[in-house]
Amino acid sequence: MDNRAIGIFDSGLGGLTAAAALRELMPGENIIYFADSARVPYGAKSRDELLIIARQDLELLSSFSVKFIIAACGTVSSNASRVLESFPVPTIGVLKPGIREMSLIPGDSPLGIIATQASIRAGAFRRELERLCPGREIIDLPCPRFVPLIESGHTGADDPELKEAVEHSLAPAKEAGIAALLLGCTHYGIIAQAIENFLGSGVKLVSASHSAAQAAKLWLEQRGLTGGSGEALYYTSGDAGEFSAAASRLLGREIRAGHLPPMDIK
Ligand code: DGL
């Protein structure tokens, strides 16, 4: 038994999809969530910047004495896996759990991956899926328009700007006849309905956030490290009022986030 909190971080709202999945799977755990909203989007940053950002976010959460960290960010997971693996607090990203679930999709139709520009550029999602599913066709697509739209509130499945961006970004995946699509950026779970409306319900959507929450549960249970009182604290490096309003809308309950000073890349 270990009552310390689980730390979760992302560039903004996306990691809330992992926090919500974890809350559902492990309602008794305490959560500390950090949204680095002052530096969103991570998907437009260089690998060198992401290596620094990953370390800073991990150090910030470890200052809260967390027992475990979920890097609820595909961009950090695919660009800074060594930083995550070598950090003294046990940490998982969303890449490996999401890809493992994708590798179980039966049949031989192509598999799709969508993620940020920096994630697709890093190639780690594709490499890991190729390793587990040799010979299977993989379509990986960057969707740089999604995160700015989601962060600015364009999340409704009927939002015209979002619909246009989804259709434009996912047309190659639809044409290829994919069997499943990995939402390799945690923000994308927030617009899953718009994505499903375009691709059709025959395409299975795999949430990397949900896979990571399941992997975290397994890890903690296997080591007897579960425990807590079901509390959650939220922090942002951006505007606390704006983040609280958006998070409350997404999670369906009132969230009051605290503000933490933005960090510099140095
Ligand atoms: N939600 C993050 C991810 O999973 C970061 C998106 C961004 O800030 O560009 O990649």
C-alpha cells in the first residue's frame, strides 16, 4: 500500500483523457495533474527542446513526492523515452501501451496512427508498431491543426472548423481502409466523436491515454503500491481560470486549478 499520489503531465488539456481513464480504473488513487499550458503545443517543438521539457515536467511532479508518473503526452513519449526511462521516479509514457493494444488488432487491413508533428517526425510510434506487426501496412499522419483547435475550445463533433480539419487530416487514412486508428496524441481523445463520425464506426479507435492508464494500474497492482483517498489536484503553467473552465467542461465536474510559474528552456 502506498498513499502517495500519481503524477500526470501534458502540455495542456490532453492528459486529462489519461487522468479520467485512471480515475475510472482506480477511483481510490490520488492524482496530481500538471498542464504545461504556457508552452502548448509541444508538437511544434524540436527534439532538443522536448528533452529539456520532459525533464522539467518530471522534476516538477517529483517535487510533489509522487509514487509514479504518467507522461500523458505522445510527443514527450516518442521524443524523450530515455529521459522517462531513466528518471528516478517510475514513469511510463503513452507510446508503448498504445502500440501494444494496436498490435492486437486482428486481420491484415492497414493500421493507422495519428499524432503531433514532432511525434510523427520522431518515428517511434511507427517503429514500435512495425516491430510488433512485421509486414503490416502502417499509415502514420501528423495532425498539427488538432491541438490548437482543441485548446481553443473547438471540440464539438459538429464544430465546422474541427470537422474540416478532421476531414482534411484523416482523408489518407480513410482512403487506405484502415482497421484501427491509434490516437497517439492524448488531446485527440477529446475529439474522438468527430473522428469517428468521419471514419465510420467500423474503424476501431485506440486511445493511448486509456492504454497507459491500464498499464499504470497493472504496474501499481503488481507491486502492491495502490492506495489513496481519491483526491485530485490540478496545476497549470498557463491561465488558471481558463484551464479550470475547460477542464471542468471536459471532466463534467468543477475543477479549480492552481497556477505554477512557467518554466524556461535553458
Ligand atoms: N497531448 C500531447 C501529445 O500527446 C501534446 C500535444 C501538443 O502539445 O502538441 O502529444
